[in-house]
Amino acid sequence: MHRHTHLFKKTGLAATVSLALTAALSAQAEEKVLNVYNWSDYMNPEAITQFEKETGIKVNYDVYDSNEVLEAKLMSGGTGYDVVVPTGAFLERQVQAGIYAEINHSELTNYGNLDTAMIDKVSRHDAGNKHNVPYTWGTIGLGYNEEMIRARLGDMPVNTLDLIFKPEVAAKLADCGIALLDSPAEVMSIALNYIGLDPNSEKKSDLKQGETLLKSVRSSYKYFHSGKYISDLANGEVCVALGYNGDILQAQGRAEEAGQGVKVNYTIPKEGTLVWFDLLAIPADAPHPEAAHKFIDFILKPEISASISNYVYYAVANKAAEPLLNEDVRTNPGIYPSEAVKANLFTQNAHTAKFDRILTRSWTNVKTGR
């Protein structure tokens, strides 16, 4: 009996030692790798290099171009990602599904740099902001080729969704190319708002009206895609795109660099549009949560946040970064809009799964022109 106890103690000790070893090993492994899944064209590559240099953590970086793609991956579980960047309404629904770990704010020394007004808006999606840290925010609006539009519409105002939602106007632009985001939730809410309905309505009759509107102009659209319009606007392949503000401003920059005389502009439509927030989040099954916290804290440094905003042409929700922004970014109303324009923007609520199913069907009907 005595011997047995002694043996037990020994194996107990061995188990403790091997547990400690495993923990030490996993902490080591923890330190060295970070798997990030982010939107395409959405990070200053130099920031990644700097993070790797400062921390010795190797970053594996993958990209997607729609919330639906990210959600499908997250819902199936075991992605191996440590940091992902969902949009507010999607995060809201994913939090309810238990997909994210709580973020330990005490590990984020730079959390105080964030804009409290923005944090407050985001908390509608995630009470107490327990599962997210705001990354960037922006609007969905119209990118257009100045010359091509003027040639077809004369001096008609361009800060209106009539360009893409009014059949007789869109028809005049069909030959030079209209592109729309392939983002059912966002485009439908903008369409509903345009016809005077609640952008967050889940009524079947309202959705039907939105679908009818989109079908009435569908024949004038060149395609639905959430990334392709950037290069197409820049090289004159399309003349109007309903897209994300920073993407369109990137297209503007590319067009200027190419020096082919293509002039791309961005406008926030007067009818109002969607303001969105993209949020840094850590999946519940993230293999490297410590590295994930380090990365998020690194992004919250004023100079890193500013370098991202300067690179991607999106606003960051980081007050401390504002003095470090390039003049052309800080003063661009398409990136940092005036309070008056902000007042006309709406946020998107999370959809119920039931509504999402009907929306997906409706969207397929619009795209295929059924």
C-alpha cells in the first residue's frame, strides 16, 4: 500500500512536470505564430513586418472579400485563425452563436486610444464590447468616373443613388459599366432606405419591394463583386460602383498613379447610406490567443493605426492616431465625413437566420435576373 502511494505520488509528480512542460512548450509555440484572416487590401504590409520584428511572432495572413465567406468558415469551426475582422452586424450574430472569445482588455495597454463615441456605437452590436476591438469604419457610397458620367448625364448631380437605382438613369450608364457589391445584406438595406423603407426591415413585403427595385435596373448592371471594382474603376473598365469608401479611394489613388487621365471620385449619397464598423475579434478556438492580444494591442498604437488609415483610406476609430494622419486622408470627407453627413448614416442590425435565408434567395433572383 505504502509502495503504491509512493508510486502514485511519483506518477502524479511526473504528470505535473509533463503538464508544466506542455504548458511551457505551448507558450513557446504560442509566441511564434499568429494566423490572421482579414479583408483583401486592408492592412499596411509594413505594419505586419514591424509586428514580426518587434515580437518575433510569424504572421500567416489570409484574405477574404465578403462577410458571408468569413461567416461560413467561422460557423464550421476549427479554422485555426487567431484574429478575424467581421463587420458589426455579423459579429453581433456570431457572438450570439458563441464563436468568439472574450477579449481581455487589461492586456491591451493602448485601448484608451480608441474614440469613445465609436466604441459606444459598436456596443449596440456587442454589449460592453467584450468580444471586439474597433478596427476601421466607413461608408458604402458611389465611386464614379468623372468624365464618363459627365459625357452621359451632363451636369446632373452625382451624389444620388439615382445613378444606380433609377432605371432611366442607370440605362444611360450601362455601356460604360455599373458594378455593385456582392453583399446582399448591405445592398438591400441601402435599397430599402432609398425607397423610404426601414433599412433594417425584415418584412417579406419590404424585401419584395427592394428586390423589385433591383430587378428593374438589373439589366444595366455589369456585375456584382466585392473586390473587382477597385481595379476596374482605376482603369476605366466601369464608370460607377456602389462600394466601400476606402476601396474607391484606393481606386482613385491607383488611377492617379497610372497617369492615364482616369479621374475617380467618391460621394456619400444624399439619400443616406450605411455606416459600418469592421472589428478585430478572436475566435473562441484560436490556437494563439496571447499573440492575438499582442497583435490587437500593436494595431491600437497611434502610429500603427494612422499608418493603416493612410494606407487603406479608411477611417480608424483611434483618437490618438488623428494627429498622425496624412493631410489628404484627415481632410477627405469621403473618409472622415462631416457631422451633418454622419447624421444621415444608418447602422445595420444583425439579421435573423430566417430572414437571411429569404434574403439569399432574393439576392440570387436579382443576380440571375430571374
